[in-house]
Amino acid sequence: MNKGRKKEVERRPSIAILVAVLAVTLLPALVPAPVFAQARIASLNLCMDQMLLQWVDPEKIVSVTWLSGEKHYRRAPLPEHLYLNRAQAEELLPLKPDLVLTGQYGAQRASQRLEQLGFRVVRIPDAYNLAQLQQQLVSLQQALGELPGLQQEQGKLQTLLAQVPEAGNRNPGALILSANNITYGDGMLEHELLTRAGFTNLAAQQGIQQLGRVSLEQVIDAQPELLVFYGGEQDFAIAHLAERHPVLRDYIEAGRVYRLPQELGFCPALAVVDVLQQLTDKRKEIVGQP
């Protein structure tokens, strides 16, 4: 064997070792792993707060907004160790989060400052209709990795959206009545939920786009088969005085009412599946389907 050949053979173990070292070094980058398995996650958005508290291990969450500490907004338990922030970048610096979630438009100054300081900030798109809601859940999963609860919610939503009322069946009329006699017309998520469940939204039928106001006389004249209130009676205020009208009380006593949960207004992802299923069941009850 000549000297050159001998040197080449002698180098082979070194090359093999180098390849092995590189493989071990690069493997985590090449093999998909649970995203942020050991992450410290913070949120600068109320809806992101609630979705984290709903679907993420509480020990991985270091901060949510102060709004999630308010009883009016809180749906999931609030762990004692969480820092309640007011969307200020300086508040999160000592917490050293690996990931900061925010909404599409809110907390812009804090988000930009945190990015300048090297923190990873992910903006999750807002959701104002069902298509945007599905994209929001996909974006959240991409940011957080596979979460069983989130995946189950996505599956339930897909199943419900695939269901349509049978052809030939009538669509009962429904009207949404919120505080101060505000109603919801075409272009709103609430309208989309009504129509997906097989109802005719009488406000949209009357030409109302997005939000409008109706008088009690108009509600009575419309003769909806389902009257939809926003929020519960426990939230009663002067703004909800319409519910005390004798005619509307008749609807309540006859069971021809449905109450949209308040979560639908500030974080639809928490409520859409239940609302769509319950409205679908309510329609079957009204039209007399088995």
C-alpha cells in the first residue's frame, strides 16, 4: 500500500466520527418535534389568553393579560403563578418567554419592541367569520404544536360545517337581540352561525348589514320563531330591559329562545362549536324533526 493510500485509510475513522457528530447535532433540526415542548409562553391578547388556558399545560404559560383575571371574561381556571400583564413589553422581560402570542392588530408597540429585543412574537389572525376562525386555529396549532384539545375542537368544527339541513325543509325565522336592541345582520359571524344551523336571519332578510337597531315593535312584527339573546339573565342591566317586555317573556316561557354565550363576542373559538351544535338542535326542535 502506498503512503497516500495509507493516509486516506487512516482518515476514514475521523471522517466517520465527524459525520456521526454532525448527525447528532443536526438531528433535532431535521426531525419534527413537538414545538415549544418546554416553552415559556406569554400572551398579549385576551382571546389568546383564553385559548392557552383552555388547551395548553398551565405550567408552560408565564403571563396572560389582566383582562383574563376579570370574572366577566374568565372561562378557564387562572393558575396562581401567572403574571397578569397590561400589554407592556417591559413587563415580560423578567419572565423571559420563549414565545409571545398576540392578536393581529392589538399590542403593536409591545410586539415590535419585544421583536427588537430578540423575542419570538407570533401574531395570530383575528376571526370575524367561520373561514377566518378555521385559519386562526390552524395558525395557533402551527405556533404551539400538536395540542389534543385544539385538534379535537378543529375536528368537531369540521364535522358540523359539513352538515347542512336536508333539502326541502323550511328554515325557521330567527332574530338576534342584544343590549340596546342591537341586532346582527349579514356579514357577521352570528348571522353565519344562524344560517349554517338552518335558520333564516330576519335581520339580514330586512337588509341589515352587520349591526343594526330594531324596535320592540319591529321584533313583534317580524314574528321570529326563535329569539336569540346575547349573554345571560345574570348579566341583566338597563341595556337588556327589552327582555322584560311581556311579549318577549312569552318567548322565554315557551322555550323559543336561545342565548349566545358572551365568549362568542371576544373569542369565538371558545364557543362556536357548542353554539353551532345547540342552534342545529334548536332548529330540529322547532321544525319537529326526530
